[in-house]
Amino acid sequence: MLTALVIDPFPAARQQVTGLLELAGWGVHEAADAEDARWLSSAVALDLVVTSATVPGAADGPGLLTELRRAGSTAHFLVVTTDPTDEVRAAAAAAGALACLAAPVDARLLVDLVRSRTAAPADEAGAHDLVDVEDLHDADLDADLQDRLQAMYADALPTRLSA
């Protein structure tokens, strides 16, 4: 099972991304700040780290990703922000992020991007071409993904309601 770490100071934002990844079959850990993220990154073999652009205890989300890479993380990185400015996108790219996505994250985009881009490990330098929504091609998007997500959601709904 692929393992992800979702870092965001806001529980609702973390849960949205966590829920999407879990529906896609990922094992997911969550961190609300840089301290927890650093610890989880050192304790768990991660395939993906998704961070908000701002993280308590770090200069910013991309800065934390750079720290994690320097500490030996080979995970793929994504940055999520409510305001994807050119500055945030440039910082995400410099940190080796696959993409800088606007929040709230589109389910189809996230799952397809993660599935298609995480097949190969990050290179040693951690450099990747930054992907933006406008850069995605039809091959990156699966026509029946929405149906699959809806089916997974419907299957999970009874247990969520009973909780």
C-alpha cells in the first residue's frame, strides 16, 4: 500500500485530502504542524507528502518540503494553497513538488495526478517538472475516475454514517 502524509494546520482541509487519498487506496498519516511532519517523515516510509502552503513551525510548506528532502525523503511532493500565486508555484517547484494545486482540491485532478505521476520514484535531486491544471493533458485524466470515486464513496458511506 502506498503511504502519504498530509500536512495542514486546518483539520477540515487535512481531512478533505486524506479522504480523497484513502478512497484511492492510500494509507494516510496527518500532521498539523512541521514538528509532527518531521517526526512522521523520519518514522514512516512515505511515497507522497501533500502540504499546505503555510505550515506552523516552518517558514512555509515548500520550505518544509525542502527540509524533508534534505533529511533524506524520497517521497513525491504536492503543495496545496487557497491562493496559488506565481511566488508559491515557484517555491513549490524549487522544493521539487509535482504540482501546486488550488484548494479546495478537485478529487479527479488529485487522484489522477497522484496515480499517473507517482509510478516512478523521485530522482535524487528531487527535481520534477511542476504540473499545473492547465498543463494536464487528456492522458492524465481518467474518464471514469468520477464514477469510481462515487462508487468508493457509496461503499464507505454506511460506515461513516454509523460512526
